Amino acid sequence: MITVVLCVLFLAAAVVSTGIAVVAWRRRRTAAGFGATAFLNTGLAGWASTDAIEMTLRDGRLFHATATISFVFVCTVVVGWLVMSYALADRTWHPSRRFIALISIEPALCVLAVATNPWHLQFFVGLQNTGFDGGLVPVYGPMFWAHSAYSYAVLGFAFVRVVRLWSITSSRYQAAAFAVLISLPSALLNMLVLALHGRLTDLTALGFALTAPLMYWMVVRESMPAQAPVAHRRIFEKISDAVAVVGRDGRILDINPAGEALLRQLNAASPDDLIGLTMADVLGPATPLMPGRDLLVDDDRERTVENAQGSGLDVDIRVSRLNGRGDRCIGWAIVTRDVTDLNRQRRELEHQLRTIELLRADLAEQAVRDHLTGLHNRRHLMSGLTRAVAAGGTLSVALIDIDHFKSINDGYGHAAGDAVLIRIATLLSGATRPGELCARYGGEEFVLVLTGPDAVSRIDALRDRVATTPIDLGDGRTVTVTFSAGVATRTGPETPERLLESADTALYAAKHAGRNRVTAAPHSLALPHLPKR
């Protein structure tokens, strides 16, 4: 009767474990935890099934054959627990080839030892009756105990990993970890019974299988495999920014590889082991990364240090306060980023923008300059004169025309004419005061916008200077020229156009009176009968 009951229990456990394995396998791509659950429950299903078969066997040879198969699943369960502990702790974990090779060594040796037991009798010394229904149980030898020691060491390691996960994770993950933990005591209890040389059937598979549904339900309920946090250490080591944790005394408590690399860039003589050193030990007392400096204060801060430690590196430093119980500051997290290239690109961009602005200003200036004389052109004259009229005050406009300029072009050539225009432009612009304007009006005509009441006398003095200054034409040739000018002074609400018109009328009068003279235009001056120049 007991045999039947145990067989039913083992078979029920096998069915339950098989169902869990199938469901978990279908969800294996969600996270590594589901694959580990499927692997573990496959081992449990096989172990429980072979235990059920062994309960019905009375032949030693068949029992040995079944035991060989059973230990394949026993080893699968042991490995499954180890894999589960890794999967629960890190959702990105996947067994490497090296891990698989190492973890497969003992199971392979164990199965080989069981399969060859009839020749050495070191795994099972023999068989004995359980004392009910004629069932058989093995008498274990030294190889079994060596296997058991290894298996429970692996289970213990997995147990410690899960306990650690349970202790450091939030409450939502603790329930799933606890569900894993409660399935282990059955194995430990059975180990105690075996150590006392009891003649009971090994119930470990039954204990594991009975807790498997609870474990899976808790795991799925809390979405543990799908939400298992990525290992903090792995994230810490993979961050490209330099990260260091500094205590209140300024000592480095932790630092990632990027941080070590940056510190060694700042100081090539940095010690190999930076943990426990202060920033002053690594970078010298002048470093800004020290408690008491303006950077490490109670509030979060951010700053950029150019040419840090004379290394040529520009670094962006962000310091965040770390609080303990009672919001007491226990240290700082220092995140440092190398922004040398970014700053270089920014400076290059700023230089390019300045260059573009200078070019734009140069082009704008060229657009209002006469290319031959360098004076402002007519376009700039009109805008400048408009501003001057709007500003108010005493204002005069002098329109100047070089006398007999055509004869210079005809007699000396156009190059000589250009030389005369350039020289006259130089003399005229040199006679202007700050805030006044000198422009080429067109051809041999120039305009001066003058301030003050003495515009006529200034233009007449300039006329006299031009008339007495020989102009070098090259090849030893010189020429002396004169000009005529009309000056219109603003006396009321005259517009720029009206001032130029009055100055032009006065210029006609000067030409008509014999040239080489300056004529002032009265406010109502109008000489429509004068001939064209």
C-alpha cells in the first residue's frame, strides 16, 4: 500500500513538474529565468518519474539501470538550481560555453560512476529492503557521498546567492526569492535521513516537486524573471562616463574602469589600486575634487574644468550627494565626462561663426564701398544722410565735381584719370571729422556731409589745397587739378533729396561762374536757366 501511495505521489510530482517545464519553456525568450525554470523542472520531472519506477522494482539489475537514468536527472536538478540563482540575480545572464563545460564535469563523472558501479561497487555498495512491500533502496558508497558533498555545496552556493538577492532587493522581488528558498529544506532534511543510514526511499525529488508550483507561481506573479534587475556591478563597469563614489573623508570607496582610466590620464603616476585613496592622493592637493572644496558640498553641483590638472583634458564634473539614514550625507557620487572633443568642436564652431560674421560684415562693407577709391558709395551716402538729417543739428552737404576731368582722361589716359580720382578721394576723406561722411557720388563727383557752421570755408580751404597739390601720374608725370563745389546747409525741414538738389544747383552756379570755386546755396536757391555741366 505504501508503495502505491509513493508511486502516485512521485508520478503526480512528475506531471506537475512537466507542466511547469513546458509552460516555462514557451516563455524562455522573455528572460533567462524562464529557461532556467524549464531546465530545473525537467530534471525534477525525470527524477520523480524514475523514483516512481524504482518503487516497483524488485530486480537488482533493473534497479541499477533505472538508477543510472535517475542520476542524469539528479545532476540536472543540481545544475538547474545553480542556473536559477544566476538567472534570478541578473536578467541578462546566459550561460557561457566555459560555464557549461565546467558545470558538466561532475555530472558526467557521476553518471559514469553509476553506470559502471557493478564493476567497482564504490557508488552503491549494494541494495537493501526498505522494510515495506519488498521495495529496494541502495546502500551508498564513498563515491555517492563525494557526489552528495559536491551537490550540496553547489546547492549551498545557490542558496547563498538567492539569500543575498532576497536581502538586498526590494519587497516585490523578495517574495519570489523566498519562494525559491522554501523549496530547499526538503533536500537538507533528506540528507540528514540518509546520513543516519535510514532505510527510507529518497524523497528529495518529491520535496522539490511539491514546492515547484509555489515557486513558479510566485516567480510569475512578481514577474521576477522578466523584471530581474540587471546586475548593478555590470552596469557600473559598462558606463562610459567616469564614476567614483567618495566618502565624507574624501576617500574613494568605489570607481568604475572608465573612472580609473580618466584618473590615470590626469595623472599617469596614479597607484594601481585607487580604492581607499583620497582625490588629493591621486591628483594632488590642488584638485577641486576634495571635501571642503567648493565642489563637494551638501548640494548637487556641476561644473566644467578646462585643461584639468594640466593634462589638456576638459572634463564636465557632476557631484551628487548620497544620503544615509536621516538624510545625513554619507558621501558623494562623482560622475565625470571627458568633454575635450566637445569643447574643441564648440570652439571651432565659435571660430567659424566669428569668421562668418567678419566675412558678412566685410561683404556688407564692400557693398557700400566704391571699389576704386575706397570711399562709401551712393547707396551708403543716402542712408547715412537720412540718419544725419533725422538726428537734427547743423548739417551741410557739399557736392564736388573735378574740373575738366574728361580732358585728363583724353590727354593722359584712363589710368591717369583713376590716379586723380584716388588722390582726390584721399584728400577729401582726410578733411572729414568724426561723424562726417565722404562718398563718391558717381564719375568725377564726390559728396561730403559736414557738421558745424563752417562748411563753406572748409570746402574752400580744401579746394585751395587740391589746386596747389600736384598729383603723381607715374613715369615722372604730374598734373594739377581743380574742383568746383556747391554747398547746401540745412536750415529747416529739408529732406536729404532736397539738400542734394540744392547742393547740385549751387554746383551748377559755381561751374557757370568759371569753375574752381565754392558756391553756397541759399535756402530758396533755384537756377533752372543754368546750362548743364
